[in-house]
Amino acid sequence: MKKILIPTDFSNNAYNALLYATRLYENEPCRFYLLHSFESEVSRLTSRVDIGRSEEVIDELVAIAKTQLQELKHSITRDTEGKGHEFETISTSRKLAKEVNYLINSKHIDLVLMGTKGQTGAQGILLGSNTVRIIKNIKHAPLMVIPEEMDYRPLERIAFATGFEFPCQDEELAPLLDMASLYGGKLHILHIKEEEKLALDKREHMAKLKEQLGSVPHDVFWLHKGFSKTEVITDYVYANHIDLLAMIYYKHGFLKSLFRESIVKKVGLHPGVPFLMIPATK
């Protein structure tokens, strides 16, 4: 049984992401962990009361979180009746990114899935602060980010953007292959061509990747360098009706360079397609 962690702030966007997850795995029984962190409320409210009342405030926040999580569990159980899914609720006063990594290890989580932004998300900003924080800090499990108000559709065309800077590890490719296997999807390997001839080490990394993909349908697509890497990838995704965009996150690599582009936080990698971020194992 797959174990999926769903952080939520009880916003419509968060519930849409949860529904997407149940549709994605509708033919495979899963255990979904519904996680809510009220750490920001703790910091905000306890700073306004006497030290003696801090514990009372925290107890109230715990009670509120448990009630909201139970209501969420009842709603999603009703909306997914007969799918064979299980739901477990978790509330915490710890920072969300820290709790996510703790649960990945303690619960052996296979996938973390969340909406792009929560109830406090600013207009015009696709990736909320919690999402960016988790992308930069998550370890040992992939993160799938679902755009706001997105309707579910099968993953028939999956784009995997890579700079071929590093050899892909089997563990890193496993989530990508899992997504491709759900609906027999084809992989579009995207590489932005920054030099006339691919360097020897990059050619070797590409050859190894193609070998690792084996019988999974795939093709390599060479994209011409533009003013912004983000725009180049976004244009391809739009033009080719891509259903999922995936990347491996290295501390010094292709995806890291995208986060240095100011456009990322404004429009996201693509406003209408789920994004799968796989943390590098090394």
C-alpha cells in the first residue's frame, strides 16, 4: 500500500490537491496522511499573551486543528467512497518542512503532495512560501505540487527536464518511472542546449539515463536556449500538452538555477501542470 503525505491548511487549493491525489491513485489502495501544522498560529498568538497563558493557547490550537482534520477526513472519505483508500490525520506545532521530513522517515512516505499555495497566497504568486520551503528542504521522498483549481487528467505525457550535469541514480528515477507506469505515459526528456556540442560527461549521463529507462517509452528533445530557461520549458509544456513536469533537485544544478530566476516565484514553472520535484540522493 502506497503512503502519501498531504500537507493541508484547509484551503480550497489544499483540498483540490488531496482530491487530485486520490484520483491519481484511484486504482491503487493508498494510505493518505493528512498533515496540518499550526506553528505559525502558535508564534503569532503566543506573542500576544502572557507567558502563563501560552500553554492554554496551544491547547486551544491543538483542539481546533484536530476538529478541522476530522472534518477534512470525513469529507474526503465521503468523496472517495469505494476506492479502498485509508486516511490518517496528524497535527503538529512544529514547522511544516521539519515535520514533513520527520514523517517521511518515520512513516516511510512514498510521495508528498500539496497545492501550490494556501489560503494566504498572494494574487499572481503560484508557489507559496510553504511550497518553496519544502522544495528546498525535503529529503528522501518526491514532492508533487498541484496547481490551483486544476482538474485531474491521466499522466499520458510526462516531461523530465534535465541539464545532464549529473548521472541519475536509480532511486531518483523510481518516482518518475512510477508515474509513467500508472497510465503508460511517455517521457519527454527536455534539455536546453547551451553549447554547440554536448560535453563528454553529459553525453555519458544521457546514455546512462536512456539505459535506465529501458522499455519506458521516451524521446530526448533539444530545446533552444532563450532569455529564460523557465520560459523555454513552459513554452514546450504548453505546446505539447504535457500532463506532468518533473525534475531532480540538486543543490547546484539545473533546477537550482531556475529558482534563481525571478520569474519562477511569479508564474511558477507552469501554471496548469503538476510539478514533480525529486530530491537528489547525493
